[in-house]
Amino acid sequence: MIRLLSRRLAFILLICLFIIFAAHLGMRMIRNSEVNRPNFDLVHNTKVAWADTESFIINATRGNLGYIETNYGLIRVITILKETYVNSMGLLFATMILAVIFGLYFGAFAALTKYKKIVFPILLLTILGISAPTFFAGLILRQGEIYYLKTFGRPFVSIAGFGWDYKHMLLPVLVLAARPLAYLTRASYIAFGRIMDEDFIRTAYSKGLDHRSTVNTHAFRNIAIPVLTAVGVSLRFSFGTLPIVEFFFVWPGMGFRLLEAIDLRQTALVVTLALALGITFLTINLFLDICYRFIDPRVRDRQ
């Protein structure tokens, strides 16, 4: 376990270094493209971006992530990070809870139901959920809310803005959960279908266990690994679409603020938010890898 942690932490540090460097280089290239005489010397821009990376790391170790200028004066980047991080993680947490609960339920239902005619529509919906563009799903939901407002004369939910209530969270959570929910449904369907054909399930039935007890006692335990893997993949979907969803519904999280900072050329804030997103994703993946080894001894023994 110590060797695993040391390898993964070294990998995380390397990725964080790359994120800082790539963000500085990207912002420098953006600003370079806007001047009258742009410098397309990649070697020069790389050296300057690396110098900026070193300066950022030194200042970060001292607790200084920089400042940005606003209409209200200078604001510390770390202050913005704290506010937006809580907003984004709250949205992501609600999304993953919804996706895991309903994904497991729909996947198990499709795999275990006796009414096989409804399995195909469920799997078709999972394909649509994975394939549909995020902005298109958001547009459909917003148009639905506008139609509801015109029909009944009052809003059902808010189509934009921030608030820790269902009116503000429902639409962004639904859009953000579409791909994770579809992927988890399909993954749990495949996992249940494979597990239910295993010999130990037949043995459980032969011992007199009923269907519910067999599924709850034996099947659910043995789909933990594929479900955790699906959760990790679903997190990639969520992190990748987070800026689009937050921008579309004006949710003041890291994704929305990151897009705004890029537009305003606020390099320090862009680097900090990109780094925070990367560290969060890598840390969650590390946690899932550790869970693998506690759940399945076969994974632990291969290390």
C-alpha cells in the first residue's frame, strides 16, 4: 500500500506540474495572439511559461496564489477558489448521488426483470444519454421550463442562478447527471448480467435462498469493482461538462469562473482553478484505487 501511495502521489505531483505549465502556456499564447506583432517562437514562449510556472509554485508554497483586479478592487484568488469550489463540489456531489442511486436501480432492474421487452428501451435511453451533447440537454430542459411557465403562468424551477434548493439545482443536476446516469445504468446492467450467471449464485439458489436475498447478499457485493470503475468514468464525464453546465445555468462554480477568467485573461485565476479541478479528480481516483484493494483481495495481491 505504501508503494502504491508513493507512486500515485508522485504521478499526481507530475500531473499538477503539467497543469500549471500548460495553463500558463495557453494563457500566454492567447495574449500573444491579440498583440499587433505576435511572437510565434514556441521555444521562447515555452521558456517564459516555465518561468511563470516556477514563480507560481514558489508563491503557492508561501500561501499566495495571486490577486485579480475587479470593479470592487483587488481580490485574492484563494478567496474566489474557496467560494467557487464549494459551489461546484456541492453540485457534483448531488449529481453523483443521483446517478449512482438511479443508475444501480435501473441497471439492476433491466438485468433482473422478467419483462424483457422493456430492457431494450432502457438500454436505448442509456445510449442517448451518453451520446447527447450537454448543451442540447440543457436547451431542451430550459425550453420545457419556458413552456411550463407559459402554460401555467408560474415557474416550476429556476432556469438560471444560484441557490441550494431544488428550484435552482434541479436543471443543472439533471443535465450534469445525464451521462453518468446512463453510463452507470449500462455498467450495472452488464455487471448484474454477468454475476447472476456465476456458480456461487446458483449455489445460493440451491441452498434455498430466495431471489431477493441472493441479489442483496451475494450479487451486490460482487459488482462493487465494476460499479466503482463506472463511477470513476462518470466523474470524468461530470468534470468535463461542469464548465458548460455552470455557464449554461449561470451557476457560480469553478467551471463558470474558469471560462470567465479565460475570457478576462486572468492567468492566476485560470491556473488556480484548473489546478484545483485536476487535484480533485486525481484525489478521487486515488481514493477509488484504494477502495479496490480493500474490496477485492485479488487486486491487492497483484500489487
